[in-house]
Amino acid sequence: MDAPPIITLTAVFKQFGRFAALRGVNAEFAAGGLFAILGDNGAGKTTLLRVLASLAQPTRGSVSILGTAELRSVRHELGYMAHPSLLYDEMSGAENLRYFGRLYGIRNSTDAGMTAVGLDPTLTRPVAQYSQGMRQRLSLARALLNDPKVLLLDEPFSNVDARSAREMVALLAQMRSAGKTIFVVTHQASLLEGTADEFVWMEAGQITNRNRELRAVETR
Amino acid sequence: MSKSSAVPSGVTAATLAKDLRLEWRSKDALNSMLFFSLLVVVVFSFSFDPNAEESRQIAGGLVWVAFLFAAVVALNQTWARELRNHVLDAYRVSPAPANSLFMAKALGNFVFVVVLEVLMTPLFIMFYKLRALGPAWQLIPVAALGTWALVVNGTFFAAISLRTRSREIMLPLLLFPVSIPALLAMVNATTAILTGELSAKFWIVLLTTYDVVFTIACLLLFELVLNAE
Amino acid sequence: MKRVFPILGLLTAVLLSYALYEALVAAPTEQTMGNVQRIFYYHVPSAWTAFLLFFINFICSIQYLVRPNPVADKLTNWTVLAIAIAACIAAFVIRPLPEGMEPSSVATTGLAIAGLYFLIKKCFSQTRTDALAVVTAEVGVVFCTVVLVTGPLWARPVWGIWWTWDVRLTSTLVLWLIYISYLMLRRFSTSGQTPVLAAALAVFGALDVPLVYFSIWIFRTQHPQPVIGGGGSIDPRMLHVLLINWLAFLFFAGLVCWSRYRLEILQREVEETQALEAMLEPRSRR
């Protein structure tokens, strides 16, 4: 992976009142890699992803994505998936994707996006009646709508059955082969063993370890 | 899939269409607001029961206070669906402009409040035996401008209230003081038209000025408010 | 700083006592209202002080919103300069001026506005501007409350009514309501960017007040109401006492604002230090 860095974090601090979620993160991430972000609760993984998604402004330091520090100008190249579903419970899957597609200027059919994650685009059920696994898949489909160069996924496998999780990992590997850079925050690191290019361990708001091997990074 | 770095267009229309569709589908909020409006009219009729002549003098005020209550109930709902699954994050991450979201929400609220007004007005006319002695057609611009005045600021302050405790009480708390000139104009214009004694022209001009000033202010400042963590 | 404060305090105490003496004893008794009129020397300076404080809050709010954005910042600078220049030109070109305005006062006001704007810009950083906004809002509300209490106290014995919807009293009431809602927003906000939200509200409030004034003015021409306080000319001796009281009130407001400001800055410094500690020290693993 000696491609030029697509994401650079320089001395990034993020504070919420008296709580310092990120305490001086310095890192470079090369393009086309699948990075697993690991760590205990409160280590700052979600905050890191939110800073990259420009949902949170760093208190100090700078972030550069795709060569620019103006993250708002590259929003069309980012895909973000969070722990809440970021979907409308009252609409069907297809309706949700169609609406969010409009936010990216996409007017074509979004059915392909649904089938890519293994969902049936003709389902008229509202998302409120989806199982958790289906909801996570739809959330991923939403993150992929605009064919982003950078994917930021926060705990995509939580509460998802083993088979769906494996299918999602296979999909992510496919996306990575297609040239996307993918960040996955997860507590289930074993799911990405053999697929992720690098495992990144965060602790107390800092990146403390990075390695291609999961065993080298896990401290227990 | 088409993708460009240009700002997407048609976001306002898409968002407005989605909101109207969802509202129509669930009809929960709509039904409860309609019933609430009916209750307000009935309560007012019991509390203020003058004869026909006096009623024309105070009807302007009564009607608009009733509309104000109904509007606050509608406005408190503005962002309810977006809050449920943190949908606003999805919006902020996309390249869609913040102002498109604002206009869509404000227009949606405008439609809801107008529906409520259309329902409440015949009831008021009936209970108070109202008849416009002045040019009745002027009531339409007054209603439109007045409703927009309440709704545009209400949508903005509803967004501010998202980041506060006691959300439902913060909205009217912030909205009422700022709306006072608009309320004065609405009430006086309506009274002028109903009694036919004075011209509503100045009030209509004032309402228009208020609407222009605050619509611009909302559009300039909404992005900051949306992105306040 | 530590030495100036007690001296200022003493000076304020002296000024206030002198002003009180002037107001209660030395000023001539008003011919129609009698001694009740003396509350006027409390009522009017409080109003002027409150308006000045709220205006400073408005300037701070605008600066807080505009400063992070260089384009908007420049635009606002030029707008403020334009207002000052326009005021100076208008003062001497527009004839006749509206009632009660003199060319020199219009021009001075325009220049004072610009001067105040750039002075605050130069002397206060972004966080300090926000601290100043909080302080002026709080102290302004106090003085505004004084206005709203002394108004009815004066009106009742003199005109027989507690309240009237005249231009000045109503505008003051709306201003008071707006700033109470401003303080409530500050208190109830859970956002990390409360200053931004509060500043937006202050801007809305500032846009609202002229509209209130104008709407009540139209209302009054359609429905004449009793006017509290009267207008027109004032006995020069009374004007003298009025100005002395205003000076004393300004000193007092300055004193209170200063202590409140220091408290606010100290509080923020404590929070920042705690945050810095949290940032630098390693946290224990759970």
C-alpha cells in the first residue's frame, strides 16, 4: 500500500466540554485500503469517524481528505453509516434510498443499490418493520448511494446475524477492490480478519497501534 | 449513477414532497392538530361570548391567537421525524444545501398551518356571526403573510430548540417575543378589514417587510444552526 | 486592575450619592406632577443604560457570527463604516430632520456606533466577545426590569393607569422579553455551540425591535393612546440632573459588568484548564 495518503489527520483534538474525546491524533491513511478501527468504549472511535465525516469540527488540528482541508467540498465523495440507522422509519427501503439519492443529485433508480446489499427493492414494508440486519444493510446501501470514494462505517455489524455480517464483509472487500477507501469501527474485529488491510487500535483518544495483523494490535 | 461536485438541485421539492407524503400517510399528527384546532375555537367561543357588534372588534385578535396556538403545536413537530434516527446527520453529510432543507420544512409547516386555518375559520365565522365590512379579499394576503411570518421564524427556532432541554417549551418562548410586531400587524389588519373602519394597507406593508427581513435572516443563519453540534 | 476596581467603586458610590441628592432634593419640582416626577431620573437613565448594553450585546453577537468567515467579516466592516458615513452625511443633508434629532447628535451616534464596533473587535477575542455578550445581556435585563417597574410606578399616581401601549414602553417590554428568552436559551442549551445559537437569537431580536417600534407607532396613529413621560422640551436644570444620573448609572453599570465579566472569564479559564488536563493526561483504562 504505497499509494499516496487519501486522509491525513494532523494533531486533531476534539473536546466536548470537559471531556477530551480525541487527544492528538496524527495519522495518514493510504487510498484503497480497508481499515478496521478498534478500541474500548470511549476510546474515541465514533468521534474520529464523525470528524472525518465533517459532522464534528476538531477543537484543534486539521483533517485533510482527498487533498483538501475543506471537508464540505468533498461531501459528495463520502459515505457515512452510523449506529442509528439514519433512515425514515415511516418509508419503505426503496423510498428512503430514492429520497436520500436526491440529496446527492441522483435521479436514476436506486434499486441496484438495494439488490447490491441483498435487499428486495420491491418491498413496500416501512423500515420500522425491518429486522436489524435488514436495517443495517439498508443503512449501508444509503451510505453507498453516491458511489463514494471514502466509506465511513460505525459498527455496521452490531446486532446483525452471522450470515448477514459475513455477506457485508464480502461486499466491503468488493468495494475495496473497486478502489474505495473504507473505515470500519467495530467491536467484532474477528469478522475482518483476513479482509482488512490494517487494524488500528485507539485508546483514550489516541491511535496507539497499527498493524496488518490483528493479533499484534489486540492487547488481550 | 450520476455524480458531480455541483450542488444538487430539487432538494427542496423532494424534501417537501416527502414530508407531505409522510404526513398524509400517517395522518396522526394531522388528526390531532385538527381536533386541537376545533377545541381551541370552541373554548374561545365559551370564554368570549359577545354580541355580534363587539365580536367584530375582538375577532381579529381571537382568531390569530387561536391560529398561533395551532401553529405552535404544528411547529413543535417540524423535526420530530428527523430526530428519531438521527436523520439530520445523513443530511449534513450530504452535499445538499442547508437552506433547501429549511425552505422545505418552512413550506411544509406553512401548508399544515394553512390547512388548520381553513378549518378553523368557518367555525369562527359561525360562532361569532362574522361578516367582513371592509374589503374581504384582503384577508387572503393578510392570512398568507401572517402565517408565513409565524412559520418561518417558528421553523428556525424549532431547529434551535433541538439543541436545548425542554424543547417544546423553548420554541414558543423564543418565538413569541420576536413575533410581536407580526402579531400586532395581523390582528390589526384583520380587525380593520372586519370592521371596515380603517385601512389595512399599512399593516400589510409591515407584514411584508417583516416577512422579507426574517426570511433573509433565517436563510443566512440556518446553516450555522443546523451544524451546531 | 486590582487597584483600579476599588477606586472605581468609590467613585461610583460618590457619583450615585450625588446624583441621588440632585434628583431628590436639588432638582426643581415639576409643576404638574409634583415630587412623583422625580422617578423620571431613575426611569430614563436606566432605559438609556439598558439600550446601550443591549446594543453592545448586538455588536458582540454579530462579531461572533461573522468573524470566523473572512468574507462576511470584511463585508460587515464595510457596512458599519458605510452606516457611520451615511449618518454623517444624512445629518447635514436631510432637511428637516425628524422631531427631536439634531445634526450633531445623528452624526455623533453614527460615529459612536462605528467606534464601538471596531473597539470591541480590536480588544476582545472570539471567546471574550461571547463573554461580553453574556454580561451585557444579564446586566441589560436588570436595568430593563428597572425601567419596566419604575414606568408603571410613575404612571399610576400621575396618569391613573398602570400601563399603556405607547411606543417606548412597548418596545422596551419586547426588548426585555427578547433578552429574557436569550438568557433562557443560554441556560437551557445543551449544545457545545451555545454562543452561536444565542448570537443568532440576538440578531433576530435586533431586527425585531425597529419593527416593533414602527408597528406600535402606526398603531398609535390609528388608536391614540396616553403617552407616558411626554415628549418635547425639558427644563435645562432637569436635563442637567438627568445627565448626572445617567453618568452615575453608566459608572454603576460599568462596575457591575466588569465584575461579572471577570467572573465569566475566570469560569471559562477554569473550564479550559480542566479540559486541557483531560486532554494531556492519560486516562485510566476501564
